[in-house]
Amino acid sequence: MGMLSVNGRSVSVDVDPDTALIYVLRNDLALNGPKLGCGNGLCGACTVHVDGRAVRSCQTPLKALAAGAKIVTLEGLGSKDKPHPLQAAFIAEQALQCGYCTNGMIMEGAALLADKPNPTEAQIRQHMNTNLCRCGCQQRVVRAIQRAAGKGV
Amino acid sequence: MTTTRPDIDVSRRAFAIGAASALAGLTIGFRWASAQAPQGGPPVPPMIRNNPQLDAWVRIAPDGSVTVMTGRVELGQGILTAMRQVAADELDVAPARIALISGDTALTPNEGVTAGSLAVKLGSTALGLACADARATLVGVAAKAWSVEPQAVKVEDGIMLGPAGQRMSYGEAAAKVSLSRPVDVTAKRKSPAEQRLIGTSYPRTDIPAKVFGEQVFIHDLRPADMLFGAVARPPAYAARLVSADLAAIKAMPGVVEVVRDGSFLGVVARREEQAQAAADKLARSATWDNGAPLFGGKGIFDYLLTADSETKLLHAVKADAPAAAVSHTAEYRRHFQAHASIGASCALAQWQDGKLAVWSHTQGPFPLRGDLAKALKTAPDAIRVIHAQGAGCYGHNGADDVALDAALLARAVPGKPVRVHWAHQEEMAWEPWGSAMVTRLAGGVAADGTLTQWAHDMWSFPHSTRPGSGQGCNLRSAWYLADPVPAAKAVDGPLPNGAAARNAVPIYAAANQTVTSHYLADMPIRTSALRTLGGYFNVVSAEMFLDELAAMSGRDPVAFRLANLKDPRLAAVLRKAVEMSGWTPGVVARRPLAPDMVGTGVGLSRYKNQDAYVAVVAEVSVDTNSGNIRPLRLWSATDAGRAVNPDGVLNQIDGGMAQAASWTLQEAGRWDRGIMTAVDYGAYPIQDFVTTPALASTVIDRPDQPSLGAGEGSQGPAGAAIANAVFAATGRRIAEVPLTPERVLAALRA
């Protein structure tokens, strides 16, 4: 039995400490934001924030989390009533097709903007390069990040 | 924290009422009236012919609430937003007030599969007609009650208003008339001028939920008591199980059941990761007979050209033509390519009293139900398939197969819902792939620059082996059961849609034309529909060949196309894309090598020769030291007739270009003796942010023209434009897709 801080709440989970965080978030805590994609850390669909850093929850066993680590998922980033600027920008730019990668795009993009509030397009593309979108919405995602950064369209 | 549980009914009640609360009180089980076209009347849209009852499409409750049903399903292409626009416009009801039910064998019309860029073209045509008929019927009730002409009745959000201030709701009118009758195909749809939502970029209705992490995807379904299933895969497609220690696996943590049925092996466990660990161990510890090597050990293109194939002349035009001043033949090759969805296939199944409910992201709930019934040896009406969204599929991936896996595993734990979510590597190894192909073209050009001859041959495995095709069962695990149900014999789809030969009929006015297919129905590596089927590579081949003819006749590729095009809409999109790109006319020729060579190329097609017209111009740079091609910019112009949602069309066109750039430059399947081995994004890279080119696209709206399928329109022209830009940059042709650095270097050195 261990305690986790998820989206500002303390929750207890009773699972093997080798279990990847993605399974706990999705199956034990019924969170939909982080998606299980490639399972190898190559696509970014499972991205969450741990203490403000974007991490791949499919590659993060529970035992690797520091005591008291603060986990934030897409649900905790913002809500319909109080959206994160990047969530609002994704709607404004219609920056997705199927939306399966969207969690990772927003969580990774939000981490970029927290670190670098006014990134150039080249910096955005470089930072986002290991987040994959098979529908081919890369350009719309870039525009959404630019919009949230107060730039571009 | 709050743990939300989905409101899903997987109990027996799921068979009696809808999953959506909006459907409470509706009974299911439509009686399909026999379809008849009225004598001399307007043509019956195909989807109405298959689903003639009006209340199969639209229902009005006494309280005025509106339920619209479509057999089409959301694949990330925005189709349900487009359907809502169509229904809201035709019914004069606020779009947010419409309950839209999609892809449920118990509740919606059977529209086969959502594929082939047909959803708007066929699906919205049928739904729009049904909604127009419903509106006219309800207005007729009010007009009669008020003794006025129907034209005098206005409708505002489902409230009918008469000239003397009378009011009647749709709900009141619906109580006085039955919609349980065949759709009146003479119903008049609104003219473009009367439409308020159709033709606008109405925001996608599914995007907010996806952006805030609401429960949207099949992967998010978590009914109470759900268990997790996983399949223990053989090491080769042809492998058969010799023995397995099921007891050892059953003793693993969390394992509830171990299932063996012939060579089908799987586990059910309490936790997802436990199911996967147990299935992995089961697969590795079992003893398999691996079967024969793939392609008899031959190279794939050698195999395609030499194995038994069925040769068919599909298209022939003969006419007098001037003598050819230039004659040319060429061969092009394309490797196997994958859907490579970001989210692997997933399904949820539950058996209860011999009945099965399956949640699936299939493209065809009804065909899936039919094939499930064959594999499970049960009656189709004992199975209900309910669509739930998955990750983008781009064709026939593992979506249907995993539904059978879930059903087979759930059968071992009756009453319990079982979710199976394939591993990504499992998806890549076991999903159907897009077929490798060889094309050969022959052509001639007269001294005046007109085409005299055009012959297009292609060698290909099947491009459509979906469920619902013929007598067999096209769900993979059915082939491994103790009492197997083999696959249906694959049949190549006829033109004009075509499958292997899609888009092989030239868009150019050559005096003499042939299209010949060489079809290999037996497929050592299972192939099926990958977005555009054969269309992508036939367009790439034809457009590469056309540029070679232009170069050999000393002509600019754009001018050469325009001189040989008959269709003004094709010429219009070509001119538009060329104008956007700032095209500089010129003749492609071998150029002396420089470290970095930049070129511009064009690609043009009309999808399936009957859908969207798309022209693409590409600019690429070729690093002649590394052989690396970098696509810099793509410009496109699209004419999809009446665009129901122009931004939706743009999103599809742009996404198709980004995907096609990846296909064209880097994607190729690899296999060992018995199975695909490039099964993760390391070994099979797909498009990313750095390599995806800048995209600029325009839709030429033609409100007076019927809507044309657009979702797959840009793949062929984009691939062709990139390949032709490399040709223009270097003057050398790389004839094998993908255009990898090794092939570029080999062409540069030749």
C-alpha cells in the first residue's frame, strides 16, 4: 500500500511497486488523460507531469517516484470551466483528428511553455519531436502551442 | 480522490435498451422494409436502399427531443460533427439538441464499413434525405392543422410557426404521424443558400472531451468487475501450437483463466499488466511448430512478379493516334507499409446467458458482428456490437481482430466484462499491412506533346480483406482455433472504386490506354486496406511516369499535364496549387551533383477517379552526401464539391500529406523467416515534428456540386509530388518507395 499525490489529492494504491504508473492512473484511478501508446516511451501518449516535469508514465514504475512526488494528469492541468491555455488553444486550432496523442501533446507542450514561455517554431518542433501523431496534425499542434504562448495566429 | 466509473450497461439490459440515456424508452429491432426504387423517380441513395425506414435514421419523441442514427463511425475524421451539421440543417434543430447515435448493431442503420472516403458522400446523403423527409412530414402536420401551405410554416429549433402566430412543436406533430415508413426519396433537401451549418467549419463536437481527458475512447471503458485479457502470440504467422504448460501460467499473479483453443492461447487476469506478463510468458514457454518460411525465402518484388497471380485487363481504350516521338517504360516498387496507429487495437466483451456484447472501434459494426458469429459459431442476433472510438486507424488494422480475441477470452469468464488492449508490437506484427506492390508503365508522347499511349500494370496482394467479405471469417484468431474458420478468399474490388487498381485508370487523355492487374490472392503476410488501398502507389507511379515522359519530351511538368488533361476541375486544382507554390516552369534534367540540391515537383489525382480532386506541389532538399531527403514545403488545392465542413476537409488533406510524406520517405516493413519484425517506432519510424514539412492547403468550395470523398484524397498526390521533387532536384529517379538514403545514394551514383 503506497500513497500517491495525483491532481492535488492524496490517494492510496495497493499494487506491486514495479507496476508502471500508467496502469495505476488509468486502471486504478480511472483517469482517462494519459493514454497507453507504444509502451516503450517512444510516442509520448502517456505523458504526465511529475513535480512539474513531463515524464512518460509507461516508463515510470511506482518505485521510481520520489516520496511525495506530485503527479498531474491532463484532468488536473485544466478543466472545461478553467482550461489551461494550451487546452483552449487545442480547441481553437482544432489541433487533432483522433485525439489519442492529444494528452501527450498538451502535457509535453505545457511543460515546454512552463520552461520557455515564448519558444520559436524551431524550438517547439524540436521539443515536441518525440511526441508522435499518426494523423499528421503536427502543424496544427505547433500552431496551438504558438497560440498558447501568445504568438502566431 | 473521486474515482469515476463509467455508466456502461454491459448486463443483459444492454441488449434491450441503448447504451446512451437519450435512447431510454426506444425499442430496438427494426423491421427492414424491402427497398424499391419508385418507377421513374429519383435514384434511391445506396444507404437508403439498404435501410429504407425513416425511423431507422431519425426519431422525434413526444417531448420534442430528436435522435438521429448513423451507421457511420467516428475515426478521428470528424464525421459525427459533419453528420450533426447535416441533420441540424435539414431538420432546423439546434445541433446541440440532437442526440446522435452511431455504429450500434442494435440501434443504427447498417451502413457497412466507414471507409473509402465515403462517409460524407454516401452517409450524409442518406441522413440528409431522411432528415429532410422528417421535417417535411412534421411541417405537413402543422400545415394541415392550420390549413396553410407547407411553405408558410417556418421552423425554429424544432418549433413550427404559422403565419398567424400558430405554434406547434415537432413533438406534438410527431404524435400525429408515423415515421415508421420508408423514406420518401422525393423529399427535397435544402439548397446551399438555405443551409446554415453545412458548408461551415463548425467546430468538432468531440474535441473538448478529448482535450480535457473525459471518457471518450474504448480504452477508457471500465465497467465494474472488468478483467483484462491478453493473447499469447505464436512466433510466426504459420506457426501452430505443439504444447503449452497452462498450469504454470494459471499460477502466476492475478491470472484468473488460461484459455487454449487449438493454437489460440490467451489469459484473463485481474490487472492489465498481469495479463500481459502472463501472456508473454505463455507465448515464450509454449512449443510451436513454426511452419514454412515467408515467400519461400524469395525477395518480395521477385515474389510478386513470379508467384502465381491472376491477370486481368481492367480498362482499355483504343483510338487512332499520331506516331510517338518519345516512348518509355518504367518499373516502380513499393514496400509493405503499416497503419501504425498510436493506440493499439482494443475491445471489451461480455458474455451473458449465451449472448455477447462487444464494444469495438471497428469501422464496420455489422460486418464485424457477422464474422464474430462465424468464428464463435453462434447466431448474429445473439451478438451486439457497439462502436466506441479508438485511435486513428487509417484503414483495416487490428480493430476487428481484437474484438474476437476479447470475445474468446471473455467466454472463459461468463458474466465478466473483459478488455483486451493489444501491445503496440502485437498490433504492428499482427495487424494487416498495406500491400507491397510493383507497377510497370509504358507510354508514348507525340511530337506535339500529346500522349499517344498509356499502359499501367500492377502486381499486388489484396487490399481489402475486411470482415463481411464472402464465406470465410476475416478475424485472425479464427484461423488458429481447434475448429478453425478460414479466411474468405480475397477478391480484388472492381473499378471504378478498385482496390489493387484504384486510380490506375489515367486522368490524362492518352489515345490508347490499358490497365492490367496481376493479383496475388494468397498472401503470406496478411494484407488489407491501408488508407487509399492501391490508390496511393498507383498515383505515385503514374505521376512519376508522367514526369519522366515530360522530361524526355523536353516539357515542363505542369504545362505537360495541362496539355493532356480533359477534366477542367483537375486543371483548376493543379493551377491553384501551382499558383500557391510560385512554380517556376522548367524541364527536368540530370544536374551536376551539389551538396544540397533543392527541387519542386507536382502530383495530381482525382481520388478513385470519382471523388475529390487534389493537386500537390512539393519542395524538397536532397543532401547528396548522406542521401537524406528533407521535404520542406507542401502546397495543396482540393475540390471536394460541396465541402460539408471545410476545416474538416483541410485537416484530412493536411494530415494525409504529412502521413504520405512519411510513407514515401521512410516506411517499409521487414520480416524474418516467419513474421514482421519492424514492430515499434524505433524500427518503423513515422512522421514527427522535425521531418513533417510546412503545409499550405486550400479548398475550392463548389456549393452547387455534390459532396465528394476527401479523406484519402491527398495521399497519392503528396507522395507523387515529393518523389517528383526529388527527380527535379537531381534529375535522377528513385523508383522504389520509400526513398531511403541508401536508394538515393545508389541513384546518384548510377
